[in-house]
Amino acid sequence: MPILRAGPWGNLNSPHEDEPAVKDDQTNIYPVNCARGDWPNQPWRLLYSKNTDIGINTGTAALGSPIVAEGVIYAYVILDFNWQATEAFDVTFQWDMTSTQPGSGVYPTLEWQYDTIEGTGDYYFDTPLESGTIDITLPASTFGTFSAYAYGIDTYGSGLLVEASII
Amino acid sequence: MPVTSAQRFWHNAAREGERQEQQAEERNASNRQRRSQDERGFNRALGRLEDSYDQAIRNANNTRDRRRLKAERDERIDKAIRDRERADNPTDQNKTIDDDSTDQTGSNPENGDGGSSDGGGGLPDGFEEERIDIVDALNNPSYRWFLTKFD
């Protein structure tokens, strides 16, 4: 059965919010997507936040668009979006962390979770290899919210790059 | 007894009434037949359109193309149906009380479950037609037309 569109931005408590002028995680609202598709007037996108010991940067990105955060000691990328879907669908969480100094290493952690307005949810935490992908199935929902981060600490504090994307 | 001019007048008027009634009945039968043929032709065209898209979807090399084709197919079919309904039904010709003595529009409070008659067969009083985005049954973004009323 079809479902009515929510958004264009929102969260579980307030699914119908206008797109904010300033797009950062302080507003606590995120884009609402139609599964993996584009709305006629709004392409699929997520809100990202690049956080490092150098600075913070936020914005929106498309499906498959890699976000890279560059730090000295630590760097992490947060990816947030909402979805509506009449059928379950898959997304892939991709990450890649590298030290910019030869001989140094990166200690990676990552986490993802989702919750739906119907009350279902899932959560995952890992200390994985420095790069990889995880396939995640998001369920049919009239409104669901997804959040993930990839976090890296440089072993010698000599500089690192953390890349993450939703594919 | 000679026939008076008044009697002749009423006799001719009755004959003329019967003739007009018969003509109207023939016109209605012809209209019904034409509508039925149109409907079958439209459904066949829609089926061919759907078949072409289904073939293209099966031949698509990747999921992204398949999704795009599905969305395009649904949108074109929706639009064709909507356009036909509009062309066929500017004053709701197929669903008036005159056709079959049953008000299927819901505009007559005695027959429907609400609404009020505007006498013209258009939208019920106070309602507007509004396009609203939806997620369709195949996860595609689409839209439907709703009757809405602002309280």
C-alpha cells in the first residue's frame, strides 16, 4: 500500500519539517528519502558531519558520495538520514581509514543504528579493519531514521584520513 | 364524428414525443457502445505500454536503470489514466444521476456518504484537487491526486 510523503526534513518526533537554512546536526532534523530513490523535487541525500581535532564541517551528500575527514590525532564522519519505504531495501555502509604518515596506524571504530516510527530498530558496533563495507537492510516504514559513524584515531597522532559513505 | 384540430394537435404531439424518445434511446445506446470501445482501446494501449516497459526492465543491466524504468513506467501510466479521466469526465459524464438513476458521485447527500452538491458535477463544494507525493508499492517516489478541504 502506498504511503504519504513526510519531510522534506524531520525526525521521529517531528516527521514534517522544512529544509533548514543551516544544515548541521544541531537542528536534529535530517533529510527524508524515498528508499533509495529521488523525490521529484529533492534528490536522495544525507546529512554528514566531519569532526576532527582540527575542526567541524557539515553538509549534505548523495548516495554513493564519499565524505572524507582529515585530522591529526582523530577524525570521524557521521552520516544521518531518514527514509520512507513500502518494501525493505539495502544500503551499504563503506569506510576507509588511513594514516598519512608511513609507519603509523589507525585504530578504527564504527557504529550504525536505525529506528522506525513503528518501533523497530537495530544497532551495530565494531572495531573493524581499516577499510570495508557492511550491507544493511532497512525495513519498510512510514518513517525511519538511520545514523552511522566511522571513527579513527591515529596511533602516533601524526595525521589521518577517515572516509565514509552510504552506497 | 369529425376530428377536431385540438384532437389532431394532441395526437401529433404524442407521436412526436415517442419519436424523440426513441431517438434519444438510440443515441444513448450508441454513446454507451462508443465509450465501451474507447475503454477497450485505452486498456489495450496501456497494456502495450506496460509490456514495453516490463521488457526494458528485464533487459536493463543494473538496478539503478531498473528502478528508473519502473518509476517512469508508473508515472506514465498514472498520467495516462489521469489524462483520460479528465478528458472523459469534465463534468463527470459517466457518473451522473441521469445515466442510471444512481448517484455514484457522492454529491447527493441522500445517496452518498457526505459532501454537498454544486449542481455542476465538478468537485464537491469547498474541496480542491491537490497533488500529494507518495511512496508507491514498489518503493518508487510517485504522487496521487487527492480531494482536500481546508477547515
